[in-house]
Amino acid sequence: MWYALIFMLSSLILFGVGYFILNNSIRNKDHQIVNEKINTYVNIIESSGLQSLVSELQLARSDDEHTGFFICVVDSNGKLVSLTLPRRWRNVDPAYIMDKLPFVENQWVFLKGPKHKSVHAKHERTDTLEITSRRLPEGIMLEAGFSTEARDDFLEYYRNIFLAIIGPVILFGIAGGSFLARRALQPVRDLTEAVQRVQSGRIDARVHVREADSELQSLARQFNDMLDRIEVLIEGMRDALDNVAHDLRTPLARMRASIESVIETGDGERALREALLDCAEESERIVNILNILMDISEAETGAMQLNLQGINLLELVEGIKDLYQLSAEEKALALVVSVPEAMVVHADPGRLRQALANLVDNAVKYTPEGGRVVIEATGHAKTTNIAVKDTGPGIPASDIPRIFERLYRGDKSRSQRGLGLGLSLVKAIVQAHQGTISVESKPGEGAVFTISLPQQS
């Protein structure tokens, strides 16, 4: 409605300005014509005398009356010599005109005349004369002007046209403004409906995004992206809680069993100390589970804060080798590093070390005595590949699609003590770096885990 009101006010202002300019333009043109006539009459008097002017006025009287000119000539004695009146003024007494008409030289004066019916509106209107005066040689007074009838008729016609179209223009302004406002605000209504659905518990609600590209459509897309992000976070929290509830059951049961065993047997201080040590061990296990699950959830939902920087990969891998060298020697494993000296990757050093350490830990843990574990890296045009190879028992084909799931442990790994979260954490960390991880393995031929990280542009 505000847009429609502004549109209508703008139309009225435009009409008013146009009317004012048109009126002034016609008046100025009429004044110019009258002044030219006066100059012509002055030239006639100066060259041929008063009688020639009177003759000229008599010859042009019919045309002047029809076109609405007023011409009055008075001699030095105050006697009316010639009088030309517009057609509407034919029945007006000349004495009335001479009495009401002041002589003001070189200025325009107005004289109200008879009423007559309007041509376009058919209502009564008063005719007006606009007159200017000039004093000529030998005391002759010349008054000339014009009737405003023609100008008033034209302006009235202009007003009638405006009044005829202003109604449809107003209706068009209201209808068009309503249509445009409704269309422009439709994304806001869609957004409101989506918010109401989300408030009612439907986290899958989304705003309908139209093809038109506008600021509101951009807002709708960003709102949908925000809801997608929130949904991922909520699903991550839900999965984390499910995993926590599932995996904490075992250590809590062990803690309870240890406490109940001491209470039932009533053994001495040594048994109580062993029970407390078991509880402390299980508590640490619970803390590790919670920390890893939180890390996985943060990485999967994009909330993990990464300190990305250029890392000398050889130095990082050598540090991991030193960490597992003793465990490898105990099993007579060959722990080999094959990384170019100048290779640099763009990653979070702590998180990348954590991911590679998990892979090396699994390789050392499951590779039999006398085996071999290799950490190698190769650079490509757009990625850096880091592979951890072992000569262990391999992974069954049925287990490969699920090894990165939380708490999943294959049959061969169940004999080893673990949380079943290591590979899930590795995958989450790699994905947080916008990378990928893949595995190749055949039973009895070992396994190869390959991390691909994007090169820094």
C-alpha cells in the first residue's frame, strides 16, 4: 500500500508540474502574440496615422473576434475610436468595459467578463481578459489583450483526461503494488513457515528456493544450509550418545563387578587396592572412549578446530616410528619409513600425527612376528598420498565396508584389546582435512591404508 501511495502521489505531482508548465507556456505564447500585434499597430500609427490603424482594425475585426483578441483605441480626448471584442463579449456594454478597465502601461491586468458554458464539462465558467496598455504619440491610448477562453478550454480538456485515467492508474497501482509486494515477500513467508515447522520439532523442514536469483532467495539458501548444518550436528550428537551408551556398558559393568567382588568376599587391603586399580583402569578407558567419540563427532560435523600449517612429513613420520620402534622390535618387525626429505603437507600436525599413529598402531598390533610395516609417501599434482602397509593377516572382504564404523571390530580383531574407534577417528580426521582414506587388503596378504590429502594451492 505504501508503494501504491507513493506511485499515486508521484502521478499527482507529475500532473501538477505538467499542468503548471503547460499553462505558463500557453500564457507566455499569448503574451508574445499580443506584444507583436501592439508593435504592428504602433508602426502603422507612426507611419500612416490613426485613421490607417482604425481601418486596419476594421478589416481584421472579424478574425480577431473569432480568435479572442481584445483591442481598444482611445484618442487624446478620451473618445473611444475603435473596439474589438472577443465573441463572448459581444453583448457587454462598452461603457462597462471602459469603466472597469484601468490603464496601466506595460503591465498585464485582468477583467472578468460574462459566464458561459464550458465546452468539455458543460458547466458555467467566467471568461477573463488579460490586457496590457501602451501610450502612443499624440496622446493615443492602445489597449490590447486576449480572452482566456481557448486556453481554459484546453487546460480543462487536459484536466478531464487526467481525471479519466487517474482512477484506472490508482487501481493499477494498488493491484500492481500488491502483486509485486506479495511476490517479493513470498520468500519471507516461506522462511517463516520453515521456522515454524522447525519450532514444532521438524528439523528436516527446509525453505522452498525458487529459481529467481535475489537477496531473499540467497537468504533462503543460507538458511537451508544452516539447517543442514544443524541437522548434521544433531545427528552427530545423537550417534555419539548412542555409541557412548553402548560402549560404556562394558567398563561400567567391570567396575561394578570388581566392587561387588570385594564387598562379597571381604578380602583385605590388597584385594581392595586391586579393585581400586581395576576401577581406575576402567575409568581411564571410559575417558578415552569419551574423548575419541567427541573428536570423531567434531571432525564429522566440521566443528573440529584445525591448526593448518606446512609440515615436514618426514620429521612427523620419523617421530611416529620412534614411538613404535620398541613395540616393533619386541615382535621382530621391520618398521620402514619411505618419505622424501623435502615433502611438505598442509595439515594440523597434532591431528595428522594422531591419525597416522592409529594406523601404525594397528599395523604393529596385527602383524605377526618377523613381519614388515612400511610408511611411505608419494606426491602427485593435486594430492599427497601417505600409505601404511603391513604383512599381517589382512582384512576379509566382508569386513572392509564396515571397518571405519564406530565400535565395529572384525572377528580377528576381537582377540586384541581395543575400543573399535581407531579407524573411525582416522577417517574423521582425514575428512576434516578435506582428504580421503582408502584400504586395500586380501586375507593372508596384509593391508594397505592410504590417506590422500589435497596439496596447498
